[in-house]
Amino acid sequence: MKWVRFVILTLIVAAAFFVRLWFVGKHQYVFPDSRNYLTLAQTILFHRDYADHGLYAFRMPGYPYFLAMIMHAWPTTPPVMSVLWVQCGLGALTIIPIYSIARRLGAATALLACATVAVDPLQVGFTATVLTETLFTLLFILAIWTALKITDNDHGLWWLMLGVLWGIGVYVRPSCVPLLVPLALWAGFVHVIRARRSGQSILRPLGRALAGTVLSFAVMSLVLLPWHKRASERFGPHTWMTTAVGLSLYESVFPTADGSAIEEKVYLYPGMETLGEAALNDEWTRRGWNYVFSEPGRMAQLAVVKFTRLWSPWLNATEFKASSFQTPLILWTIPIYVLALAALVSRKYLWRPHWALAGVLILPPLYFSALHALIVGSLRYRTPIMPLIDILAAAGAVMILRMCRGSRRAAANQTPPKVSIN
């Protein structure tokens, strides 16, 4: 019945595309960040210096290059619409690696997970924004799929592919850099655990796990070398990613921080207006860490607020508080969370038979939860990991259905006690 599953999957991918296309036809969102990305795309398109408002390394160039390629391919189409149309296609294509990942839990779970991602309000909604979410989600899910292939076969080519995909993903969203290490280590240590359980020597798989992790990180660094070389030539060797790191940290922890992005409320201190881009980043970083270490109680309270904002079932932004999106999002998200939690607590249906997959699915949510307990917490930052939550939710739904079916069968198979009539 493989052809039946292929037809169903094809229909789900097509439905995902047309749902996103329909939504984009009704809504297009261009935020301040979107305008920055579009401006940077113009600098690339017209071969000008990659900079916006005098800032040369404030944003990674992955998404602006993506925009520039689309604008070059369709010069007569309004750039926002052409970008959103392409994002509709990318959002739909994400369904394919999702199916491959979830297929390990069974065909029914895989198809249900794909259908869930196809209509997930968060996935659909961010398709209509000129932001990095849709592109990064596809790259991220492909990297997760690659990590799972390593749990099957730790061949060097898979480690190489993981590093390449991760490096490309970092060009779109640099905050994911540290996650590569625990994810790669888990993928490699799966083989160590299997060797130990089978009574074999763990030295060889342990060495391959460590070497593979180092290889992936080295390849990622190699992919990022052109950006690092450019930043080093302009700012010195200590600028690895972007000059937005310091400000992102500071706006998350300064005295009136509330867990949201309030960059507009951050003002330069006396003397900071003369600092260059890299020096200003260093100063914001220094001040931010100073608050983190000097006020641990307030940081703990803020961490709870940011965690809540990250996993909130409703939109946090003030301008969307009264929007018509709130109720559908709440009604969708809460059942997804409940079903995903049901799968996570199940040893019988998830952890025992699929422990290698479970580790890969749970590491990214844990990492992003920890990251955004420190920096700004926002619903948008969980968008790339929601497909993983949707897979867990599908597993939870199928698990509950099987338990109910098993209970009904057990009840039907019970023979009534014999009654003797004296």
C-alpha cells in the first residue's frame, strides 16, 4: 500500500501549499525587521556594501541573499508577494522531511503529523511574513532529518551533510549554533548505547561519535568562514557572528525588561554614541552579563516570563491581542501540547521502541527553551521547532487511539461468567 501513502502525502503537500497561498492572498506582514532584510537584499542585488543604517554585521546574510535571489528572478513582481509565494512552496516542501522523520513511528503517525504541520496556524501564519521563520524551518528540519540518519548509519558523509546544513542555517538564524554540539553528540552516542547493550566494545563507536561531532562543527565553521573573514577584516578577530548579540542580551535583562523585544526603549549611555559597531556590541554585552550575574533573583523571574512567552498558546504582541487569530490559535495549540505531552510521558509507545528518535525530537525544544529563558521570549522563536512538537502530538493521538481500541477489544473478548441455575 505504499502507493496509497504516496498519494495521501502528495495531497497533504498540495493542501499545505494552497492553504498557505490562500492565507498569503489575504494577509501580508512587513515588520521593521522585514524592512531591514529587504534593504539588505537591495544592497546585494545592486552590488553595494552589505550594510543598513551604517551597520555592516548586524544581520546574517542568509535571508537577505534568499530575498535577493527571488527579487532577481522576478524583477517585475512586487518583491513582498514574490517572496511570500516562494515561502508557500518552502512551507509545503517541509512536509516531506517531516514525513521521513515521523515514519519511524509508523505510517499513520507520519501522515497525521504531516497533516498537522500542513495546517498548523503558526507555520501558515509566518509564511505570510517577510521574516526568516519559513526558510529556517525547512533548513532546520532537514538538519534534524540528517541527525536521525546518523543514528542509523554514522558514515562520515552524514556528519559532513549535518555540518553543511547547520552552517547554512546559521547564516539565516545564528542563535542555533550551540545546539549542533548536543544534537551531534546524541546522534553519535546512540551507537555507543547500542554497542553497550549488545555487549560489544564501545571504544570504536565512542571515537566515531566524538570525531563526527568535531567534523560537523568544523564543516559548519568552514561554511561560515567567508562571513567570519569579512567581519574580522572590518572589526577584528573576535566578531564571530553578528553585532546584534550584545543588544539582544541587554534588551532582555536591563532594569525595565519584560521579556519582550523592546529595543526601542534601550538608550545609549553617555559616551557610547562615539563607539563603533563592534565596540558598541561589546559594551552592550558587558552591561547585559553584568545584570545577569548581579541580579540572579530578577533573572529567574524574567526567565519564567520569557519561557511563558515562548510557549504561549496565544499571541503576545499587543497589536494582536484582540485579533481574530487568537481564538483559533488557542484552540489549536492547547490540544497539540496535551497530545505531545502524552507521547513524551509514554515509555511503552515512545521511549522504549523509539528512544533514539525521542532524543532528537526533545533536544531542540529544550535548547530553545533554555536560550529564550535568557534572551527575548516570543512565540515566533518556537516556529521552527513546532513541526517536532506536531510529530509528538501525532504520536500521542495515535497512541491514545490504540489504547482506546485495545480497551474496547479487551472488553469485547471478556466472556460473561457462567450462571448456574439450581
